[in-house]
Amino acid sequence: MSDIGGQSVVDGVSVAVMGASRGSSPAPWERRVRRPRHREAPWDFSPRKASATFAKKFLTAISGEFGAVIDAETVRMIESDVSLVVGLVDGSGAPIVSRACGLNVLDANAGTVRLLLDAEDAPALAELVHGAVIALTTGNVRTHEAKQFKGHVVSIEAATPADNARAAQYYDDFCRVVEESDGIERAAVERLIPTRFVACLIAFDEMFDQTPGPGAGAPIEGET
Amino acid sequence: MTPADDRDARHGLNAVRNCFHGVVPAVIATASADGTPNVTFLSRVCLVDNERVALSNQFFSKTARNLAENPRASVLLVDPVNYEQYRLTLVYERTERRGPVFERLREDVDAIASITGMQAVFKLRAADIYRTVQIERVTRGGSRPVPPPFAGPVGTGASFAGMAELSARLGRCGDLDALVSVTISGLAELFGFDHTLILLLDEEGKRLYTIASRGYGTEGVGSEVIVGEGIIGMAAARAAPMRVGNLRQMAKYSRQVRRSYEGTGEIGPGHEIPVPGLADANSRVAVPLMALGQLVGVLVVESRRSVAFDDDDEALLTAIGSVLGSAIEAERARERDEQASSAPPQTASAPSNEGVATTVRFFAVDGSTFLDGDYLIKGVAGRVLWSLLHRYETDGRVDFTNREVRLDPTLELPDFRDNLESRLTLLKRRLQERGASIQIEKTGRGRFRLVVTTALNLEGVDAPR
């Protein structure tokens, strides 16, 4: 990473990845509840407000009181060949975008999923800690229909052989639909596929319609 | 930092300019003041300069609210040539509602809207300008082979020799038919443009009709585009080149947005605007044919590949469009001058045709003409054919001049810019394409012959006789 135009650069992040020697430092996913860090924010970023909102969401989520109920049709959709992208926020309040590599819904009634992420994406991984607020958007490659889920990270784990198999299956399906729909060959899409993964357990408590159009961003009622 | 990271950073956004064609949808993440992220797909990110990008603001309600609180964004882009992926760290700078960046973005939005005919509701509200503070390469699969890059644009770019050769060929053309034929074949032979259409503007300036094409299953002569609709119609309406390299993505996005608007009741059910050309085209360049500052028609080049055409191709085609437009207009002017002093036509008797008759059915209301139940043509060209066949049947005439056709009051041709030669060329090509028993042959400048090889059964619906 580097900077351009003499502008400031987001702090570099050094993180351990799966299989790498970590020494005595804990891996990012072993850290506990994220505390927003107020490094530099000339705009209206409020760590106090962020902490309060986060704490409210986290406490309600872990109590199981307001977990999102993911209906069967949505489960089928998000476990299929959709494009998966995630948004995280670093300690200064800066957003970070990354791609996800497949998921399994663990408990549709509690809104919990096991999401696979790129183990080499250090900036994103650095913020992927217990309690971190996370957004996931799923996009239908054929139609651009999209849904956004917001919740918090419950835990981060090393990818298991089952996770690796799930990621492989996801990319098989994803590459096929991209080739059919957009004419982009698998060899090209493979350039975007990570070689190592981490598994992230997430509890979602909000759902939004993210399909492009005048209704984009509207909460999906009755499911939260 | 990898060498690639360093290269990209030092060269700024110009080093990743391929990412801005929109072939692979971009992704943007923002965050509210309380630290809640929001992530969504983008149809297009527009390159402003080496440090800045612009994002169109139509539906970004949450994104816009977040930026008001926390003016930072993170965007993922994919280069459609080598599939390198980049993450840009952006800081919001300003919003523009006029000016060149806004116009460029509006052109993109209008092009998407025009695919499904929703220009009335799907409009650019504002262009948000962001400064890039970091470019990070996040390509994975490092051990996987890099896919072979495109072989470059299908045309040979700024080929001055090719341009000179095509200009010389056009200079030897004696009529409109030859002009469009030579252009189409020259674009393929000299530059490698394999899928090409030439459309001319109608007399009322409201529609374009295809007069020649190459590289399609059927020639599609006579297919029409309304000025202002689709990429081709927009190039005509703006008298400016239009170039897209992600037609499939645009069409998918446009269809989905239209469905969303239909769901809210803002617009009624509609349909995708049918466009002559490749059904699965991914790249299209449409350049206006201009003469004396006036629109004559549109030249279209297509490819199934993404981002198949570059700036050089667009410039080359624009130059060819000007040469062709001027040549067409000069040919029309010359024809009008010559016909003012032309001699009356020699007449020949119609041969007696036997066997199965061809039924020609003509609808006066719009000039629609059918041969043995199959649609042939409509409008001015249909009325011209009906008039010729009527004279053939009643007087035995087979030889005609453009001048006498032009003076036929039943055709209702405008006094100025009647485009008769274009309509005759269109009719001739449609009859050829159909392999019809009626053909038109040029017999000299401003003269032609009707060749009929079967008996005719003329059926006019409210038609003049």
C-alpha cells in the first residue's frame, strides 16, 4: 500500500494470516470487542456515539432478542451463486470494502451465518474482530437484485476443510453464472479468488433491499 | 509493497483506467457517524482526473447520508482486461450538478435509461466527486496464470494508411449504394471491424433506418431506431460519438431499475428497445455522420467482446463518419442538380410474366408493404414501390428516373431533403435481401429499372390507384 498526490494514507495494518507464525501476539480474530479508535476525524465521526450504538446492537444481538429471521427463499438465495461483498469500519471510522467467498446459514431464525473471507486481505481482517459491526450485500449476477444484511461479528475461526470445500463450491457456482451471464471466462474470474480463507460467524439483525431503483436501501420489514 | 502496487500508486488512477469501463460492477462501502458500514454495488465509476473519480448519485440514499456524516469511502474495482482488482480509499470532495463531469456521467445514466425507455424517470441527480488517497492492489490467485489480454481493439486504431485508402475508395463511388457498400466492406478489410451498420436519418429527422450492414445473420436493412433511444439514437440526438464496452451489464442494470420503477408505479410496464445489430453485443461505438454541421446518419460498429474499442477506434470512426456523411450529402446534392436537367426516360414494355403470381399487399396508412404475406418495407420506400408497381401494371413501364418519382404527389415527399436516393437504395437492398421476384437495377445516374419476374397481384388497402 502507498499513497498518491501527497495525501494522507490510512494506517498500515500488519496482521497474521492463517498458517503464518503469530508469535505471542493474538491473531486479529482473537481480539475482543472492537473499540472505535479516534485517530483523526476532522468530520463528524463520533466515537462516543459509535460506541453507544455498537454496544446497543451488540447487547441486543447476543441476548438473542432481535436476531434477524432469514426466510427460506433468502437462505436459498444467499447460499447460491450470488456476488458477496462486505463492508467494515476501522478504528478511525473509515469504511473498508472486501469480497466474501461463500457462506452457510447456521440458524435462519437467529440470523446467524458462517461467512468465508479472504485470509490475505490484511486491512479488512484487521477490523474483523469479535463484536465488529459488519455489512454484507448479496447481488444476483443475472438480475442485479440485491439484499444487504447488517450485524456483528461473533467469532473468527480458522477455515476448516469443510469451509475450504464450501468456498470451492461457491466459486464453481459463481464462475459458472458469471460466464453464462456476462461471458467472462472462468480463468479471468479465478484471478479474484483467494487462496486461503478465514471463517467468520456473524449474527445479523437488520436486512435491507439493495436492488438498484427508487426503493434501494429500504428496510425489509417483518424479518428483523 | 509489491512492484505493481508501487507502479499503480505512482501513476495514480491513470494506471488503472481500464477499471472505469464498468464491465465488472464496482462496490462501494461507506460508514455512518456511529460506525455502521453500508456496502452496495455501483453501475459505474467515472474517472475524472489522475486523482479523482465521480460517482453518479441516483439511489444512494444511505450512502449519501453516510457521506454527509463521514466523508470517506472504500471502492473495489476490477480491470476487465487482466482482472486485477484494486481497492481505492476515497475522500468526498464536492457534488456537481452541472459542468463537464456531470455531463459525462449524465451521458452514462441516459444511455442506461435509454435501453429500457425510462429516460423520463431515471435521471442523474448529481455527480459526487471524490479524491483518491490510496490505491491498493488486492488481486488474488497470484499463482494462477494471467488470462491473455485482449488482442487490442479490433480495429487497428489510428491507421492513417487505412483511412487514406478508404477515402480514396469513397472518392470513386458514383452513387449512394456504392458509398455505403464500400464503407462497410472497407471497415472490415482495412480495419477489421466485422459487425457494422450504417443508418440514415429519415426526412422528418425523427428516425434512423438501416441502409447497409455487415456481419449479421440477416442484413437487417430497413430496421429502425428512434432518435434519442438507445446508444445509436443518442449518438444521433447529440450528434456526438457514443462508446460503451459493457452493454450486457448496462442492459441487466437497466432492466432491473425499470422493474423497480414499475414496482413503485412511477412508470407502467415497458419493454426493451429493440436495436438492430448483434443480440449479444458487449461493445458498441456509434458515431454521427455529419455534413455541414447537420446530421445525416449514424455509423455503428459492434463486438461481442467487452471493452473492444478504445479512444483511437472512436476517433478513427468519427473521421470516417465525417467523410461518409459529406460524401452522402454531396451525392444527394449532385443528384438533385442533375435531375433538374435530365431527359425524359426511355420506356420499355413490361415482359409478360406467367406462372405463380406474387401478391403485393400495400397499406396506405403507413406505407407498409407485404410480398406474399411477408413484411417487406414501410414508409416512403413502401409508397415508392407501390407507385412503381402501379405504373408497371397500368402502363407497362419498367424504366424510371428519380426525378419523376420525386414529382409523384402520392409519395408526399418533402420539398427539401427528401432522401429519395436513400429510400430507393433501401428498397433495392431489401428486395435483394429477400430474393424477391421484384428487383431494382440501376441503369445510370438517377435512373433505374424495375425487374419483375412473376405476374403480380396488387392489393391496396385504402391505396391510391
